[in-house]
Amino acid sequence: MTEKEKIDYNRENKTGKTGAEKTVDWIELMEKRVSRRTYAGAVPKQEWDLLCRMAQNFQEASGIRIRPFFHVPEAFRGFKAGYGLFHGVESGFMLGGGNVPDRREKIGYFGELLVLEATRMGFGSCWVGGTYRPEALPWDPETDGKLDCLLVMGSVWEPRWKEKMLHAVIRPRSKKWEQMCAVDSPPPAWFKEGMQAVQLAPSAVNRQPVMFFWKDGNVTARVSDMNAYRDVDLGIAKLHFALAAGGNWQWGNGGVFSKG
Ligand SMILES: Cc1cc2nc3c(=O)[nH]c(=O)nc-3n(C[C@H](O)[C@H](O)[C@H](O)COP(=O)(O)O)c2cc1C
């Protein structure tokens, strides 16, 4: 599957479901998405089956492993109040894999497609890189490879005071899109649209580490910090850019964007 086919696949998946939407308003979905850490229940079966089918397709297209999990409360016990504390997690995905080139970037890219689809369906989600207990999960390193991170997903109530507070603490530190790019000449309008989508992308501890460059008429994306999740952040940011600007990325740090 080419990058474009992957995105078209995703679009068709959305439009085909209701028959009502002609195109997906990605920015609206990205604005709606926010990390949720308190859940009212699992994603119901019908929607869960659809998410699992998407996960299966992404797995086949990329070689990474995306496996569902249910009801493993021990995996989220014992973390400090505030950041990283999850309540009521009943469903989600484990993401990892073997020796696949750019594995972590692909995890970010395809995982975020699942996040946006769950958002479209009205569910909450959160990426989890550190605040879980891997030994409590049904992941077998022998056959599945390395477990890189989780995506928790489920039904949510309207944000309650605790989540609102955590969000108020984390979000104001968000960067402006202009701080996440460098240009050598005025870029086209679609570059700005892509960057506005990047600004809305989740990243580990909200570092927003990915820089985008407009140079000699080409767009590249690069992450230069040493954070363990930097390549997952790279994949997530590149996906947001591609959906809003329209086009495909070369995999890898410093990969080039082709406008579609
Ligand atoms: C790769 C990755 C790992 C993350 N790991 C955790 C985690 O271990 N625990 C947690 O509570 N949130 C985690 N998050 C969620 C981030 O804290 C969150 O995306 C960021 O603060 C921005 O907030 P927002 O998603 O509401 O926009 C992670 C996010 C990403 C992208």
C-alpha cells in the first residue's frame, strides 16, 4: 500500500460508514482530540471491530504489530496522581514489533490514524509510553517483538475537573506552529495548513519536538532531541501534516514530503 492508498483507505472507511460525509474535516477532528485518562467503559463491539480491522490493515501494510487488549487493570495500577494516572481503562492497543525499518515512526503514524478514527466515532484515547506495566499485558516478546507503547481507548464522560486541571497544566506550554518550522522563502498556503495540524498533534510529555523545514521548495521533517519516544512523535506529526496538507512522506528522520 502506498502512503496515498493508506490515507484514501482511511477516508473511504469514514465516508463509507455513514454515506453522509464526503470528506473528513481533519482539522476539526484534530481539534476535538485531547488525551483522556479516565474512562467510562470499553469501545463497544461494533466500533471496536472496525478499529481492529483498521489495525489489522495497518499491520499488514507496515510490518509493525498492533494487538488489542481488554480489561487489564493491573497494567495501570500504582502510578502517581496526576500525569500518567489512568482510570477505568477497559480497551486499547499494544504497538511494537520486530526488526522493521522506522518501526517507531510507523507506530506513531498508524497509531494516530486509529486515534483520529476513535475521535471521529466519539471515543476518548491516550497514547501511553511510560506509565503502564508491560508485564501485566498479553504481549509476548518472543513472537511479538518489542512493545513500544499503548493506545488506550474507550467511552468517556465530558471532561471532569481532574482531567480539565491536568489539561490546563499541560496545554499552555504548547508551542505555536511558527516555532516548529523554519523556512527559507514564503511557503505555500498548504504548508501553513500542515503546520497548524502539527500543532494539534499529541507528543510524549507534550514536547512537540519535530521541526519542519521549507527549503528550496521542499518540505522535510526532523527530530533532533534524544527522547525515547521521539520517533513515535515524528510519525504522529508527519501524519497530521500529510492529512492537512495532502500528500505523502518518505519514512525516516529528515524524510521528504511529496505534495499529492
Ligand atoms: C508517544 C507518546 C507517549 C505518551 N506517554 C504518556 C504516558 O506514559 N502517560 C500519560 O499520561 N500520557 C502520555 N502521553 C500523552 C501526552 O502527555 C499528551 O499527548 C500531551 O501532553 C499533549 O496533550 P494532548 O494529547 O491532550 O494534546 C503520551 C503521548 C505520546 C505521543
